Amino acid sequence: MIKLKEDEFQAITRYMHSNYGVDLHKKRHLIEGRLSHYVSQLGYDNYMDYFEYVKNDKKNDEISVLINKLTTNHTYFLRESEHFDFYKQQVLPWVDETTKTKDLRVWSAGCSSGQEPYTLAMITRDYLGNKISSWESTILASDISDKVLMTAKSGVYSKEELSKIPMEWKRKYFRDYDEAYLSVTEPIRKGVAYRNFNLLSRFQFKKPFHAIFCRNVMIYFDKPTKNEIVQKFYDSLLPGGYFFIGQSESLASVDHSFKYVKPSIYQKEG
């Protein structure tokens, strides 16, 4: 294993924090463990030369690899299913009753490989039924990793990954891809718009959202970064809109204006 020197550690952690908000100052062994073999494969014997290679890659392919290796894109269908129940039972009826423009605006921030936004799209299609053609209901899904976004856009998942999906959904919203994989149907795929988006960048959206899901993402941020991003989420919601975070997360130490609804679910009052 290539040893990570102090100046290399500081350079990588500063870069990840200043550009992506990812706080790795306590993750020295993680950086070393996840990068050492890859750095060797590329022909480098130290991290600084590799890091310069990453920064000079004009296509940004290597920064995407670095992000993938230093963050965890672990997700699965119906993860923390209570959130999806709340979305179906509370959020969608509220939008249906109050939105005259028939324009549902939902953002899956840190969407990883697509399981969350596709689930939201399926729930939405179930709820709206025959009315869906008269609604604009495309889910916005974003991540900083091009690699996971490519997986998400493909909409192809192993049958094992889909083991917890209701059989009715498999029949309605999936098609055989090959012996071991299924793919989401075209209407569901078109019901999600994927974007590469850095949460540290300026939020410029034409209209505010009814709901924002940013689950198990802020675990990578320090308190000042959380404060900044949570405020931007708050400003990006309609009054009455809902904000979902991971069930292992909390806003207890964050400066915010949200109303607490239940664990990991918050609302913008108004």
C-alpha cells in the first residue's frame, strides 16, 4: 500500500471540501485504502502526482472516479420506506389539492444510481393514474458523480436488486432486459430528469419545489457546509413544502427554519 503523506492528505481533503463540501479530515485511512491500488494501477508511486493528474484531466473523468472512490453510493429500492409512504399519503394529496397549474416539482438530490427517483416516479404515476397526462410530473434527480448518473439513466437493475419491489410494480414498470436484469419502462425513465449538480453551487431553479429528498448525503458535510446547504434547500421549497433527510441524520445541530414534522421529515411553514 502506498503511504499517504501529510501534504498529500491535506491537498486532497482541502480540494474535496472546497469544491464539493465533502469533509474527509478524519478519513485518512479511508483515502489511503480506497485509492492506493488505483493509484498504483495508473503507474504512480505517490498521491501528489496522481492528484495533479486528476486536476489536469480536461474531461473531468478522473475527478468523477475520485469522488466515487471517496464517497459511498450505497442505495437500494424502497430504502427507508416510511418516507415513500409519507410522500404517497401526505405530499401528493397536498399537491393535488393545492396546485392549480398541475405542476408537481420534486427533487431527488444525491440520487446515486437512480433507485430513489424511479421509486418516486412510480408512486407518482400510481397516484395520478389516468390524470398523469395532464400533469407535468418529471422528477429532478441530481448527483456529482457521472458514473452513478450513467447507471441511473440506463434504468437497468439486477433481479436481486429488485427483490423488495412489489410484484405489481414489476409487472407495470419493468421489462426483461436479459436473464438476470430488468429495465424500467420508458414512461418511468422519461419521468426522471438526471443532472450533474454540485450542492455547493448556486441554486437557480425557475420554480420552487413541493418536496426535496436529500437523504444520507449530509453525513459528508461539516456544520458550516450543512448550514449553508440546508438554507438553500429551505429557500428552494414552496411554503408548505417538505424536506426529507436520511433516517440516521438530524438537523438538531444545524441552523435552520424548518418545522419538525417527524424524524427525518421537515416542512417549510407558510
